[in-house]
Amino acid sequence: MAKAVVKSNSQAKRAKGGKHHRGVLDVPKAVETRMAEGRAERESVPLEAHGEWAAFDGRPDPVRILEEQNATRVPELVPIRHGRMIVSPFTFYRGGAAIMASDLSKTPSTGLRVQCCGDAHLSNFGVFAAPDRRLVFDLNDFDETLPAPFEWDVKRLVASLLIAARDNRHRRKQQRAAARAAAEAYRRTMAAAAAMRFLEVWYARIDAEDLLTELAAREDKATIKAAHKGLAKARKRTSLGSLSKFAQRVDGGYRIKQQPPVIVRPPDAGYGDFEQIIRQGLTDYARSLSPERRLVLDHYHYVDFARKVVGVGSVGTEAFMVLLMGDRDDDPLFLQVKEADTSVLAPYAGAGEYEQQGERVVQGQRIMQAASDPFLGWATGTGARGREVYIRQLRDMKGSAAIEGMPPTRLARYGEVCGVTLARAHARSGDAAKIAGYLGDDDTFDRALEAFAVAYADQNDADYAEFTAAADEQRIAVERGV
């Protein structure tokens, strides 16, 4: 597991200046009091209760939930969303955050709330460049972020591991081991965070180079080679590296290359003067940045934009790539403008503090990530719908692991790192001592989450079968391979 967060008891003891007494870490009285409060939470929600899942009476039709989301999306993109989801049970799960949010609201839930990701499946973790230009590993998707019970994120993560392992045809024992590894890593990391000074928790991050060093000490050569290859690829994913991929020279300047249907210029009909909307949106966006970052943005001027289809579950929401240029032909800045809808958690966890949904995403990301994109901001569109958006760099050394085909041992190790990362993110906003006290120091929680993952993977298979049947019956339109 990642050294940046997980510490042994002896390390935690040194960090706190504490001592061992009868084999128990001596923590400050205030921390122990909150841990006791966390343990008391088990009286209303026993740890074993988290292992329970069965479809409840009146459970909404999963296809209907997706159709309700589609009602506010760009109609011509909806079949592409379905086409990306229908590839496998795992891709269906990736796109079904709204389905699982509904289900999680019916499971036993604690009152231990944190800033949740809302869609913490294992493909929403990866590397990207911190402002100091070092690669870090962290959560990287926050479209659904909102304060909610901590275990909702953990369940989404562990179920994703079992579903991915099942898709990869791993043996049942290996599937369960991957899910359990993530839950255990989360529990141990939260215990370590409870014993740390809060500033240590806040500053902790997982540097990719440190992760590689740790992998070299415990993993096989193939895993290490794959990790090095992934990081090398991520380092090339910059605005400059994207210039030749996404743009071309036209009349002495640059224009974004159309690559239908993934990258296109949206039609004027129904939108009006979209270019003017983008220009005004960029002005609004600049006001959401801190002064020193507005100064950087001021060195770039608008050149072009296009709609770009991204992700799986978010396909159909508006997303654009915007090309800005500096004073040189080799000084581009690509931004991504992405529509922010109401979080799928909101009907069950509450609306949260921020009315502007782009701001909700940005502020949640800043809370959960150890380092965030310096160009992260938000704006409200001036078009007829007044779309609320958030904005970030399109490519800033972003990279993610290839889950499909990942061997069992490597998947379990990756699950551990994701579990560590999620716990660190939760410890930044939640009460680590209360959560650690609730989780305890044995494997009861880990086993419960493992059982939940198995049961929910079965539910996901059933929902996926309904989804494919709806496609076969032409209830939903599907465009494959895009």
C-alpha cells in the first residue's frame, strides 16, 4: 500500500509522540473520545450490516433511471452513451452511478459523513500533474461529489473491483480477494490518519515516483513495466502534446480538427451564437480563479472550440474542448468545459452547500484531492438553458490504469492503492477518529464489504441483462464502437 498515507503503528506513535500501553496505541484523549463515539455508532449500524444487499420492494427500474437522466441530455449523444455502457457489465456499472445511488440510499447507513466522490469506482482513480509538475495518484472524477455517508463511496469502490475481476474472468476467490483488499486498505489507512496530526493528513499525497519505488520492492517485472509505461504515456498528455493530435494549421493559425461524432462543432440551430457563449463563459470562469491564476490565464487568447464526447456515464451532458494560445505557436492551453448536473446523491443525501453545480464539483474536488488542477474553475452559460459548467485542463499528464485484462494479483494491489487513496480523501473532510473507531481493528468490516460486493455484482449482472434486453427490444437506441 502507498507509503504516503499508510503508516505502521510505530510510525503513527512517533508522529503523535505517543506510547504503547498494553499493546494499544496511546492517542490523545480527544481522539480516543471520538473513536469511542465511532464505536458507539455500531449499536445502530453494526459492521456486519454493510454486507447485506437484496433488491428491495419497489426498486426502480434501472433502465428507467437512465432514461430519466437522458431527458436533459443532448439527444444525438444518448445512443453513444448506451453504446459505451453496453460493452460489458463493468462499463455498465461505470455508467450507472445513479442506479447505485438509489440502491445505497436503502442500505444501512451511518451518520459519519464525509465529502464523498459519489462515483468512486476504480476507473475514476489515476495520475495527473500537481501544480509543482510532479505526477500524483488520486481520485480524478468528481461530477457526483457531495457530502454523504463515507461507506457509500467504499461500497462503490469494492463492488467495482469485484465486477472488474468478474469481467476479467478471475476465479471467485480472486474476485473476493480484490474487493476485500480495497476495504482493508481503506480501514487501515483511516486508522493511521486518526493517529496523525491533521496537517499531516491534509498534506499527505501519493507521488507516482514513490509508488513506483514501492512497486519495485514487491511486484513482478511485468507490473513494474506496465506502471512505467503508463507514467511515460501520461507525461506526454499535455496541452503541447495535444496540439498536433487535436488541432491543425488553418490560414496561419490553429483550428480544432473535427473528428465526428466524437469531436464536432455543435450546430448553431438550437444554440444560437455558441462562440459568443463560449467567450462569455470564459470571462465568467476567470472570475472563479484566484488572482495569480487569472494572471496566467490572461496570457492566453481564445482561438477555437468544439464539442467532445467524454467518459461513459457522462456522455450526453455538454462537454467542450477550448483551445487558447499564448504568444508563440508552441504555447497552447487546452481547457475542458463540462456540464455539471445535480449530483446523483442529492435526492438521498441532500443538496449540499453550493447551488451552482459547477462550483459544487470544483469545491468538492479541492476538498478531496491532495493537489488539484490550478485551472479548475466554474461558470454559468449565457445560453437559453444557462448551463452550469466546471472547467479544467483537458490534458495535464492524466493517465489511468488499463483495468480490462489486468491479472488478479495486480488488480488486488491496485485495489489496495485505491482504498488508501479514498481513505485519505475522506480523512480530509470527515472525522478520521470516529470513522476509525467505527471500523475497528479486525476484519469484520472488510468481510462485510466483500459480501456486499459479491451480492451487488450479481445485482449489476441482472441490471445489465435488463439493459441489453432493452437494447434488443429497441426500447433504447444504441450506437456501438464510438
